[in-house]
Amino acid sequence: MNRVVSVARNSAPGLGFAIPFRVQFSRCSKTFQFLPNTNASRRLTVANSYLRDFTTSTPHSSDHQSYLDPEQPKMTTTATTLKGQPLDRPSLDSMLRRRMFYTPSFEIYGGVAGLYDYGPPGCSLQANIIDVWRKHFVLEEDMLEVDCSVLTPHEVLKTSGHVDKFADWMCKDPKNGEIIRADHFVEEILESRLKGDKEARGQKVEEKEEDPKKKKRKAKGVQEAIKLDDAVVKEYEEVLARIDNYNGEELGELIKKYDLKNPTSGVQPSPPVAFNLMFQTAIGPSSNLPGYLRPETAQGQFLNFSKLLEFNQGQMPFASASIGRSYRNEISPRAGLLRVREFLMAEIEHFVDPQGGKKHPRFEEIKDVELVLLNRETQLAGQTKVEKVTIGQAVANKTVDNETLGYFLARIHLFLKKIGVDQSKIRFRQHMANEMAHYAADCWDAELLTSYGWVECVGCADRSAYDLSVHAKKTGAPLIVRQQLAEPLVVTEWEIDLNKKKFGPHFKKDGKTVEAAVLATTQDQREALAKDLNEKDSITLEVAGVGDGKVEIPKDLIVIERRTRSEHVREYTPNVIEPSFGIGRILYALMEHNFWTRASEGGDEARGVLSFPPTVAPTKVLIVPLSSNEKFKPLCYKLSQKLRKIGISNRIDDSSATIGKRYSRNDELGTPLGITVDFQTIQDSTITLRDRDSTKQVRADEDKIIAAIQSVVDGYKQWKDVEAELPAFEGQEVEVAVR
């Protein structure tokens, strides 16, 4: 059983005026920040409270959550809070779980890794992020939103390439059977060696508490500080900079080259093998129709392209959008909300004419937006140096492939800024060649800096015409655009005519396969075949799956001629620019970016604050009566109903706690504004309005306060504007005797 062993002052620097105390548990340790006047009894109470938070689940298998692991390493992080304090992730996670932003699914059964439930504030925060997303993209860009089936037939995902290629590289420990994701394994071991090198060189390595969510591998006992050669350090750093660019074979070579062993067993894992991440199922009682839970929402949008184009009256370009759950059977989901098996996605498919350089009509509006970019050339050089440039410059110098892709990168940046992402903790990283699909023209990830490092939260890819083309080829559906031309287009090209009466009987069962191969030939191939046909009595064509792979077609079955025709309609397959948002990852990064601590009312400990922008805050207003006086209740209820009628969420806290503590615990929920109903309210109908971040207050009549709240919640005003317009509140002006 885990228990408190000792509480001792730590020599490390504190957070501002707080003093750090190291609490040694029997199975782990943690640093708490206390104010100078906190007594020993209070310190012990806080430590035991922390312990209760993290012992509510016990791991029973490798697929269960681990909250207290005796072999967990001390975490090293440079992550900071909103106010620049070192970020104590276990304390933040404890607060988020205690206030029920999220909680492990099936927790009373031990929990399952990678599955989480959102509580009331988590649901509200997610809903508000989605609301801003819809207004920012679907409404402003006039997108066509669809909601498609989660269950997807095998044939659809086979055609899209997911059945064959949607995989991560997995290793297995031959001694203990542990399943390891190969790229994470290489990354963690090399990072551990580099940290040991820093310690051996006497460089400061910031130690953090054991993280109850991220179960990283660590050798039994204390990690040795071993100095590495400078050349080895540089080599490790270059490998880490390119870690996303290695395939399975290359990861296996790195494991052998650097003799990387699983610290829990002391042996090298097996060579990496591909593990498909989709959840397979059977559709219907007969199980004759295999299917999967979708790994993305995109395929439903592609399959409905023709109907969406018709709905849009044939106008191009246009975009569809979809918000829904997707599923991926992650190998080792150990990073809390950042790597889960069921998650919410918001995806856009912008269909654009490939001719004309993929221009965007609104590019001029965002060309001066500055982005922090990490391009592929820098990464391939083993570096992570970023540059801050306008998106106009990035497109002009071809760092970003085209205007439409650049437009969405800028719009993604503006969306993340709008919902409260720390602008010093965002960058756009370009995919390296091995990360991109063969058909992709360019791809960037919006990465957010968290205590887990840089985390991909939004992907934005130019998928060319791949998806529509493969589905059209498989089904025969015309997933194309027919554009009426103002002037006829004169086209001269090689055309093929087949003698259908003789062609079928000649090739029998292989007739359709051979015909498809003939019609799929390029113009250059047709020119060469026409030359052969003029010189010989037959032509030879490679056709996979027929005979020995080569088919001879007699001269009387085929005609190949160069012809000129006029076209009044241009047919083309659109290219697709796809921004894809991981809402859960954005939500978690937002909580880290907006978290900070300050002294509680009693002054004995630091209390958490979540400074969400009012537009996304789970609850907008807290209503507190000054005391339990019965005269306050109808006033609070009336205020609450008035706010709800204009769409402003609020809560009444009429508990017996002090007013300061009531505000403090709602600061943990990120509630930006607070109304106090006091004795003066009874006298003159005025109320106070409190700002969460500054704790300053103003006082005015009910209508003015409600108007101020609405303007702040809608984003039209900030607190400083309210302060300038309404009188400051310093103390109660009227006292009413209560009998």
C-alpha cells in the first residue's frame, strides 16, 4: 500500500513566494508548493489528499491505466503555466480529475488504457470549442456539413488504402511479452541517454514528479549519469529530429546500432512489424460483411462528393466538413488525453480545381498572418530551428506548396488563437517525405507545446486527387466535376476503338481485364502501340493477372488513331486540401496553456486557476450570495434565469464555504466572471461583477452588469473595457440588519 513516508523542505526554488516541500511516499515522491505560514499538519493533509486522488485505480494488466508505478522515472520538462511558473502536471491532472473535466472510463473496474469519459465541465469545454470551430470554419467559409456513418465496410477502407497501410511499427519484448511502439521506444531511450549526459556534464536538468499517466520505460534503480562523446550527442539529436521519418526497417536498424534494450527486461525487442490501427468488426448477424470502426471522418465526405457538388449547384471550389468520433487501436496509449483509442475529430475537405495553381479567392485577407514554421529541410538536417514568416512569404518562396494550403494554415492559426492557445507554444511542422503518402503534394501539422513535448493537434494536407480517383476507379461512380466551357476546347489525342464482337470471344473470361488495361494506357503508350500496330499484325500489352502477364492483341481487334475533337465540357477530378483537427488533443493543450496557480484565500496553499477565454469557458458566470440569508435566494434565482434566457451558462453556489473559497474553486473550473448578491443588492438592486484573473470587481445595476457579461462572453469586450465603463467596487456601502 502506498503511504506518506516523510515531508521535508526541498532545496529547489519555489514558485514566487511559495516554498517547495518534497513529500516522499512509499512508492513515489512529489514536490508541493506551500506558503510560508503553512503548518506541518496542513502539509500532511494535502499530501494525503493527493495520494487519495491517484490511488483510485489500480493497474491489473498491461492494458489498464497506471496511476502509481514504482518504476516510473522522474519527468523532465520545460513546460510552464500561463504565468511562467514551472508546470506541475500531476497537480494539474489531479485537479482536472477532481473537478471532473475527465475521468478514466470504467474506472471502478480498473480502467482501460486509452479510454476516457468527459464530465460536465469537460463536455461544456469541448462543446464550446466545437461551437467556435463551426462558426470560424463552417459558417464563415460557407462549408457543407455532413454526418456520416462510423461503421465502414471493408471494401471502402481497402480501396482508400487504410487496410494495407494504416499502421504503426510495433516491437515485442521476447522475455516478458511487452508490446512496444517502435518509434516511441527509440525516442525515449535516446532522450534518457541525453539527459544522463547532461547530468554527467554538470548541466542543470529540471526534475519533475513521477507522472501517473505516461508510463515511460526506465531501468530498475536510478538512471546512471553517463557522459557521451560530443559526436554521439550530435548523432542522437539528429536521430530525434528525424524520428518521424523512419520506417520499420530503419527503426529496427537504430535499435541494433545503438543497442537499445527494454529497461524492464534488459533485452532488445524483436524487429518492428506493422500493426494495423483499425478496430475490425462484422456488420449484420451473418458476419458476411466485414467492416471497421472508421479511423477518420474523411471517407464519408469523399463518397458523398457528387451529391454535395449537386447540392452546391455544381459550383467549385467548395468544402465539406464533418465532426464525429473516430477509432484507432493505439499500441500503447500512455499519454493521457493525447493518445486515446476513441476520439472526436473535426475534418474539412476543400475541393479545388488543380488547374491554375490552386489559388484561393480570400488569400489576400490572411497573407500577412505570421506563422512559426519548421520546414522539412531543417528537420532532415537534424535540426529543429524554426522561422517566423508571413504565410504570404511562405507561399511565394514555395515553403508552402500553394495558396489554398497556405490559406488554411493561417485560418487554423487564427482559430487556435481565438480559443486561447498560447501563441508562444505553437508551431507548424512540415512532414518529411517518409511521413507523407505517395500522392500528397505537401502536408503540415499544427503542433502545440505541452508537458509531453510538441504534440500534433491539427494536420493540414494537400491530398491531390487520390481519394476521389481510387473510389471512382473501384466503383465506376463519376466522382468528377463537369465544367461548361465558354469556348470549345480543341483536343487532339490518341483514341482506341475495340471490336467488341470479336474482342470478348477472343479473350473469354479475361476480356474485361484486358479491356480495362487497354483503356488505361497513357497517350505515350498509345502512340508507341499505334506504331507497332502499323508495323506488325498484333501488339503486346502487359496485363497483370492474365497468363504470364503479357497479352497479344491481334490487329483486327483494335484500332488506335490520332483524332481531333471539340469539347464543350471539361471533366476533371478535383484536388483536396484537408485540415484535420484532433479535438481532444486541442482541449488538453488548452487546459495546460491556461493553467496557473495563486494563493488561496486562507493563504496556506497554491490554488489552480484555468484562464479560459470567456467564449470557450465551460461555465460563464458564477452567482454567489454573500451568506445563507433567505432573502438572497430569489434574487440569485432571478439572475440565473435572466442569464440562461440569453444563452449564458451559470451556476449558483450557495454553500456554507466562505465567499473567497467559493470563488477559488470556480476559478479551478475556469469560470471567468462572478456575481455577488449582498445586502446592498436588497437595498438598491446593484450587484458586483468579479473578474477571475485579476479578482477585481465592479458594481452597477443588474441590467448594466448583464449587458457587460454578454459583451465579454460574446467576445466584443474584455475585462479592461468593463472596468473602464463601470464603477470599481472596494467594499459594501450599505449594511442591512438581518433578523
